[in-house]
Amino acid sequence: MSVDTELTRAGEDIEITVAASGFNQPVALRVGASGLLYVAERSGDIYSVAPATGDVTLLATAPGAVSAWDLHPDESTAFVASGLTGLLQIPLDGSPGSKLANLQFPVGAVRCNNVGAAVRFAELRSGGRVLEVDLAAGASGIVGRNINLARGLVIEDATGRNLVAQRGGGGQLVIPASTGAPTILFDDIGDPADLAWRDATETRLLIAESASGRVLETSPTGAGMPGALLTGLTDLWAAQPISTHRLAIGAGDSILIADLGEPDAPVVMTVPTGELFISGWTRVGVQINDPTLVMEDIDFYVKPDDSGALVSLSRDNGYDPANPTILLSAGWRTGEHLLTAIRRSDGATLGENTFEVADTWTNTKLGPALATMGETSSGPDEGTWGGPDSGDFTVPQNVGVHEAVGTRNIGVVLVDTSSARYPTGAALNTIITDLRNQLINGVASGGQTRSVRQYYRDASDRRFDIRLVGIAGPISLPNAWGSYFNMSSGRWRQNEDTDSAVISAVVAANAVAAGDGNPPVLDLSVCDSIIYVVRSVPAPPTGGADSFVWPRASRSTKSHIIGTQQLFGLQLPVPRGLARVFVPDDWEARDSRRLHETLSHELSHNLGLRDQYDKSYASGIVSRLTSQDPPGPTPRWTWEVMANERNLPMPSAAHRLMLGWIDPEDVELFNFGVIGPVDRTITLQAASAGKPDPGSNRKSAAEVRIEDGKNYYFEYRASTAGVTVDTSVPEASAVLGTEAVTREPVPTDRAQILLVPEDSDATVEQGSFIAMQDFRDKDTTSPGFENEFIVDVVSTTSDTAEVRFRYAADQKPDPGMTPWSPSTNWQSPDVLVSNSRSATDPAFRNVPWEGHDNTITAKVTNNGTSDAHDVLVKFYTKDFTFGGGTEVFLGEQKMTVPRGASRTFTCPVVWRPTSVKIPFMTVQYRQHACVVARIEPFHDPVTGIFEVTPENNEAQSNYHWMASTTASPATREVTTIVAENPFDREAVVAITVHQPHPLFRVYLDHQWVVLGPHEKKRILMMSESLLGDPRFEALFRPYMDGEHRIETTMRLSAYGDTGELCAGDLVGGVAVKVMTGLATEFRLFEVHGHGVHGIIAESATGDPVNGPVLVTVRPADPDDPRKELTARARAVNGEFRAEFGDYRDGDIVQGHYLGQALWMPCDSEEVEAGH
């Protein structure tokens, strides 16, 4: 029998023979030392199979249904898990069996140890156990806990540890522990059905993965990645070794024999199948069959050259020399590639293998990996919360937070699937012409000629424009609709990776055009946003609904590879950050809104603006949204383009300030909290009329500071002749009042911009006020100190409104700190971590030092008009996370902060973060932490007055550092970041990477994850530099001037998207500082009395180094309250000496070289004082 199955490592089809077939619900397969094969059926029958003849013999029958079983090494006995009947011992000579143990839960795997002295079994349940029965004594006990749906079990003979293949967690290979969670060696391995040692050396494992019909091979150490030996097997249920090159396979009702043959190539590369997506990465196992070769003799290359695919030779701490791996990253090109190993000395080919880069990603919960190369720009561009002058009551807030001035370049791509294709000829030209008109030239609407371009010109007062780079396509994706789009909240939306597939196809089309001497179909190198216009799919004749993508957009750019460039003889990938918009090709047939209206809304997401129409908030918030849909015949009305774009309303004043479309001098400032008394009348000019003329005494808006980062805005909204915005405002000649909370990440309990609350008078204004109407708001935050704030619309004309503002005097404290934001690399400037390392070298400023004493301080500034007495600041730490996370309290300090002054609060507890390495997949990472300082909501104990706002009471720093050092080869550094869903419903959490230096690479194991409400998942992040890789010498050589460190700060940000709105929200981020340079090491570190002597040198050459050295002495007991002692020294020509103070025998002494220029930091071994 021939089965369509391929040997992945050799890239060729092989013949598989059938040993026997016709088994009814076979359960497990075993290979005896005699060469016989053994199989049990679910019913209880146990058979032997002679593979040479195909003879099948019934040996015994268990008394109940079989869920799992194993064979004694002497082939005399089967150990059978039979439902809840028990673990049975069934002789294979037909004699009666016996019960070894009772079973509380179903069993998924059974394994007898190599000497036949004990049997272990693993439970098929979440929170399951591994138990052992001693066959001589009959005693049983628990040897592992917390497994999740076990389906395979092996015992490591040398250590006695268990390895379990489990279905839980998306398919995992784990090592259960007697307490706590198991160690995960590999995850995302699908649906394991069997687990076995590859051979008697116990250096490799076989996993039968039934969902994809693969037999995987992997290391028991967790090194490398599982590679596919066989693929294409249907109904796979077992894989067991017969010999080094022969496997017994259970598939369907048959037992198959696969003869793998001897590998002929000197180097064999095992590429995991189905795991490599555009811009992703995977580990490739390397088997060296030539004993004269070592890894350092081999280079690896990928064809086609222009694919953007690369091989990294760097090594992380999970690298196993006995099972070497390389890291393969995909570029823009999909389909088949050729990976070649060559001898570095003479270029001779040592081995080849093909691999596929997929254009669709099938895992709906875990996104594909991401690999970046060089400078990468993606993610948010938000300025500091409240704008650059947050906390200054003399200037407006939110100025230029999402500045959008100048011209934004827009590309359009027509996209279709095999479910429905675009027409050709004149019909296609009509579609393209309409798109061009909707975007640029204009279409007739509301008695005007309107377009997206005209909207932005009018709304921005000619400060912002768009340019159409081109319209490409149709790009015909090869698969059906469901491969690229998914149903969410009752609407079709694009998969997170669909834009990557389309961009890949555009790059391919551009490459063909260039080869023919033609211009690109779409010049992606100049595009800022891409609008994907997707062909809708009509309902099938048999019934059902149409399939069409709902308009959606991104609030930031996403990095794509848009081609390659020849640089120093290398074809290197060219990244570009592109924002996205998805719309259907027939939107106007499906909705009353015009396409140019909806594109004006969606492209505003690309500029950084959030949706303002979420109706999932509490009713008191929903009633204040800037767009309302009243019951009955009253039509829906809208004041804000981000709430509803129908009839092209302006962005509200807060948004226009953020975009840079209102100048600060055109905003009249009031302060609801600390400035008064006020009785002032101003003239507001209609928003649609643009910037007021100088000297006119007119204003574009009034900003009323309620608290730092929270403001009322009042603006006059009236139509202006010849302008396409605000032609149909909900109320003519009205002053609009909005309340804006403008920090990022945003609150999850309200929209960012709301109508001002309804006041207590008899008139229902719903946030807008015509002549002779007023808005009244009473400040009741401090009982006994109530003040009323009144806004009167005195009169209006066609383009102006006279507005009076009144507020009584007040005296309030306002102690606060600057929150974190992307613009400060997710660090608040007001919280600081200091230690002896940062005091010695400013490169380590605000970087926690694991294992050492750290002091946390917070600067609190009182911008109020009265002293803040007894302000209490509490200090916390939490996991290195994009946002959220469980906090651990450290300590607190209380102090008075005078008005207009700042005070520095110090955590009274010295923080000593752990330096333990924690296993994660194939690597280990150090547990890094964020620090938080928080002011308790402040009610002054002396005056009885509440603070202006509690919203500026928290500061946080998510900052970490790594060093990618060059030796032979360079190191790949590892950490993990916790992604958390802050919402009360399932959300996609997508991660962006911003890295500004050409010499660094970044890797994530997932670009996005789907998380349940408040669920968390740890994301692997790795970084390496190109320094020291001979292939890139021409690229890095100019940076090696010997005087400056080579470093970068990468910013990773997370967006949460529940699918209920048309764009995700920024939920948090972290920053990581990465240095690169020459690896160093302590060649000598010796302690004599109170003195230390050491020698430090380059690791590769042994040459001496210079630079600062710290010597620390700390108690061996982490609970010892004594503080760490520090002595400073300097290495000169590699040698240093230092003296330190009092210590106790047994204290830990360690040297720390802090590095200098291209020499990277290193630590000595720990030495016990007095020994």
C-alpha cells in the first residue's frame, strides 16, 4: 500500500507498507524486543502482529474498555487502563489477569519502566496526575501533578522523570512536577496522540500529532523546535520506533511500516511544517552527519534571494550543542523556498531542504511569530498624556498628541477571494473611478462635491491633506472567504493577518513589474495607509446571508516587509509601517452612509483617534455619547466624526487639538479646579470657519480644566458657506460642550469624549446650547466648599457666539505625578529606580538591578493653589506586563507637598528583585518587574478639601535592559512580557514593535493572542544584534568607532480589540533597552580579607579591557535585613583591585564589570566571604 506521505527532513516522498489492517478502534501500539508489534482495541482485545508476514494473533482480552495500555519489557504482560474499572495486569498467555490499582479518573497514557519494576499512568483530565504502582510491593503514589489531558507518557531512564504529551494548552510537551505547574518544553504542537523515545539513547522523542497527521521529532531538553518526520497521515493514533530508520505507525484501522532510510547529506535540516507565516520565524534542527564538521564551519542561505528570508546564527540560552538549531525567519514571499547549508571555507553544498511560507494562519487563538530586521517603525505615536505641557494650567492640554499636518499618502488595493472575484473590463474601471472620486476628485452629495480629501482640508483648516498613491489590483487571494475573514459580534472582520497576505501579493506583483521594466503596481515605499477594498460574496442560492467585511481600521501602523534591497552584497528585507483600513466594495448598497463619509471616519483611526460610539457602557454614559439615535422618527444625529460620520461632522475640539488643527493661542483657558474667581465673556468663532483672524479677539474653543487630563471643551458649531463639514449639525447655531478624558491607555468604563452632563434646569440641552441657554455644573467634591460653574450663551451670529464663563474662587490642592505613555517609552519621568550600578553608569538609569538593592523614588508635584498635607504615596512592583497585572506592596511614605512645589518620596523598603532564571518553552528568562507609585485619593486632613483630581495619582515604569554580546557567535537575549486583556469580554491583544536602530533584530513568539476576559498570557520576546556576524560586517563596521556604546530602546505596545468597535484600543506597553558589543568575562576574581582582586578580558580574544567595576557584598539569606555593601573600582589593562567594608563570613561577594564603549558588561561568579 502506498500512502501520500513525505519525509520532511529529506524533502522526498517515501513508500509506506501496511503491516496489518482491519483493527476496530485501536488504542495504542507497542514494539516488542522480539520484533513483534502489539495493538489493543477499545473493546479489550490485544493482538500481536508479525510485520514481515502480516500475521495477526489474538493474545488476550481485557474485561473492560481500554483507554490506554503498555507492554512489559519481556512481552509477557499488558498493563491496561480499563475505564474506571482499574489498572489491570493482563498476561498475554491467556491466563487470568488481576487489578493493580483503582482508577478515580480516565487514563490517557500508561508506561512501564525499562526494567519492568513499576508502571506509571497519566490521567486524561485537566489538573490530572501521574501515578506509579510498584509491581513488587503493590504500593502506589503520585509522581506528578497538574497535567492537562495527557495522551502520551515516557519515563527518562537516567533521571526517572516523566515527560507527558498533553492536549491541553493547544498541545504541549511537559515535565510534571510533584507540586506546582509543570515545566513546558514545547507548546502549540496540536493534538498529540502518542509519545515515544526515538531510540535507546533517549536523546530524541517521537510525537504522533493527530490533528495535522504529523509524526514529530524533538529533543527532551526543550532545545530546538519539533520537526516533522512524516506528514500527510490520516487518522493518526500512534508512532513507535522499530529501529533507527524504521517506524511503526498507527493510522486509521491499520498499522504501517515507514522505512526512513539513511540520510545521505552531510547536513540535514529539519524545518517544522505549517508553522512559518509571512515575517515569522521558526527554529530549524540541524543534524551533522559528517564527523569532520562543526556548526562553526557551516553557513546557511535561503533562495529566492529577494524573498527577505534570513537565517540567524545567534544562540540563546536554550541552545543545545548536542541538538543544534538555527533560527529561520520568513520574508514577504509566500510559497516554497530552498534552505541550503554550505561549507564556509569553500562554499560546497552540504545539505538542502525546502520549506513553505504560508499566506494564511489557521490558529484562531495564537497568532504567528514575528521577526524584524533593522529599523522597524510600528505602533502608537501618542505624545505625553494631556500633551507636552500636561500639568501646566497656563497652556491648553492635548496639543499635537496625534499631530496630523502635511500630507498622508494613501494606497488602495482591491482584494477578492475565490468565493467572489471582481469583474474585468469596463465594470472594473467603473469601480476604480468611483473609488478615486470618493477619495480625491469628489462625488455629488448634499448639494456639494464631497470627498475624503475635501473633508480633511476643510476640517483641518487646510493643514492636512491626503494624496492617492495609486489603486492596485484586484489582488486575487487563492482561498475562499473564510480563510481570510471571521465573524465577530455578528459582523465579518478581517483576520489579524489578512493584510500581511495582501501586502505579500502586492510586493510579488511589484517584483514582476520591475522585472518587466515597469513601475510598481503600488509604490508601498511611500504609502502611510492602505485601504483594502474587499469584494463581497453574495448569499449562496441555497440560502443564507451575504458575506461582506465591516469597515474597520487600525489606530497605528503595523510593520510589513515591502521588498528587499541590495546592501553590501546582501538582499536585506525592507520594513515599512503601514496603517490599514478595510471596507467592502459595495458599502453604499449596504448602509445609508456614503463611502467617502465612512473612509473619513476610518482614516481618522489611522491618525490615532478612537471610536466614540460604544454602547456597552452604563446607561448614564451612553446617553452622553456625541452621537445619538433617538426612538421614533427623529433621525440619528452626530456632533463628532468618530461617533458617526454621516453628513461629515467635524472632529470635536479635543480631537482637533490632538491633531494639531487648533493652535494653542486660539484656545481660551479656564480652570474649574484651582483658578478663580472668573466672570469672563469670550467670542467663539464657528469651528467650520477655520482659524480666527489675528487681532479679532475670537477663539476656536474654550478649555475648562476639571483635572489634569480631563477637560470641558466649548466650541461654536455652525455651517460655513462653501465648506463640506458641519453642514447638518444636530442643532443650528449652537455651542457644543464636551467632556474629554485624554490619557492613554484609556479608561474602560467610558468613551473618551462625551457630551457635558445634563444640568438641573428644566431645558434638556443634550450638550448643545443656543442663545439664552446655559450650562451649570456644581463642584461638590469638598463638602462645605461647593462652587457653581456657569456657561451662558449670550448671543449667536452666523459665524460667532458670545459666551460668558463664571466660576467662584477656590483653593484646592492637587498632588500628582506624570503617568506613563508611549512617548516616554512607557516610563513615567516621575518614578525612578536607582542602585549602585545606575549611580556609577548613567546608561543604567531607571533600570532595576536583579539580585541587588534598589531604591524606588517618586516625585510628587502639587499644581494646586493650597498646600497638600500628609500626602501618602504607596509603592508596588508587578510582573513585566503591557498593562494590568498583580501588584505586590513594598512600602509607603507620607509627606506634605506645598503648593507649586515638588517633593521626592522614597520607598522605605529596599527592593531586591529576584535574579532566578525561569524556564519558558526552549529558553530561560529572568523575571523582570515594573514599578508603580500611587497616591491614595487625597482628602486634605487639615483643610478638609478634596484634591482637584485623583486621575494623576499614579506613575509607572515598564523598563528593562538586555545586552546582545558578540563572541562566536553572538547571543540572542530573552525575556517575556505578560499580555493581559483588560476588558470584560474576549479580545484580540495585538503587539507592535518600534525599534529605531539598523543593527538590531526583534522576535516575538506571537504577534497577537486571543484572550478571555482579564486573561493573561506570557509572550516571548528575543533580541539580537548583527554585530560580529561576518555576513553583515560592512553594515556594522561604521558603528564600531570604539568610543560609544551601540544601543537601542525598543518600544512594544499592545492594542486590545473586542471586535465591537471598528478599531482596537491601546492597552499598555513596555520598553527594553538593548546594548550590543564585545563579550567580556572575569578571568580572575579572588577575595582576600576586605580586598578583591580581578582580571577582566574580552571573551573571544583574551585582550584586557578597561572600565568601571562594582564589587557588591550582600547577605546570603535574602531575609537578612542588612543592606548591600558596594565598592567601586576601575579596570586598567584588565586588572582591578577594590576594598570593601564590614562583612560577615558567608556573605556573597561578586564583581560586576559595567562595560565601556564596545565592551559589554559581565559578572563574576559569586564567592562566599571568609572561604
